[in-house]
Amino acid sequence: MPLTLRDATPEDETGWRGLWEAYLAFYSIDLAPAVTTATWARLMDPASSLKARLATRDGRITGFAIHQHHPSSWVPGDDCYLEDLFVADTERGKGTGRALIDDLIALARAKGWHRLYWHTDEGNARARALYDSYTPSDGHIRYRLTL
């Protein structure tokens, strides 16, 4: 079956939640259920800049790219931040991650956003191989202060 890429809709909540839980498990993250509920609500809120593109095959959600655009101090327009990218185990190695990134690149270009950027865990060799095929790491290190 061919891969389809599209925006998430309210009907996708159950399928998205299943993949979201697998994503959290991959990174050994335990989020409160209220955080997941709030994330889904933001993804569905037309006023929110947080959005999700989904990969589907045979009617089943097989991957997601959660992203948001924002103004930048480095370019006159907006940038796009790919916050979360995940592909189901059964879909890995089939080009789904690449398709989601290519889809987001096309979307960003169509909307006139200037740059696309993302972070990943330094030990995630499989993801880094994919990301390195697009562009080398820019050498930045992330610092995150929990408030």
C-alpha cells in the first residue's frame, strides 16, 4: 500500500496516541496523561502553531512529524521547528521518516518559512544517519532549564 501524508484530524486521536506512547517509551519518558491530552488539544486548535503531519499506510497511522513555526531574529520571516518525529517499528527502513521530513520541507517552502531545524538525541544513530543525509549538524548544543 502507498504511503499517505496529511494533517492530523480529530479522528486520528487514538492512532496518534498509540504512536505517541511508543515514542515516549523509545526515549524512556513518563509524561502525565494530562500533558498528552494538552498536546493533542494544541495539535487540534486552529489558533495554535503546534501542528502534526501524519504518515498513514493502509488506513493506519505509521508516523508523525510534530512541528511549529515561529518568528526568527535571524531571518525576516518565520522558521519551522520539527519538535517530534517518530515512525512505528514496523515502518522503519521503508522511507517513512524521509517522507515526513520531505513533506515538512515542502510545506515550509509553500508557507514561505525560511528555515527548518530540529534536535535529536546524540545516541540515536539511526535518526542521525537520516538527518545527516539532509545537512550536517551545525554543532550547537542544547541547554534546557526546567522552570
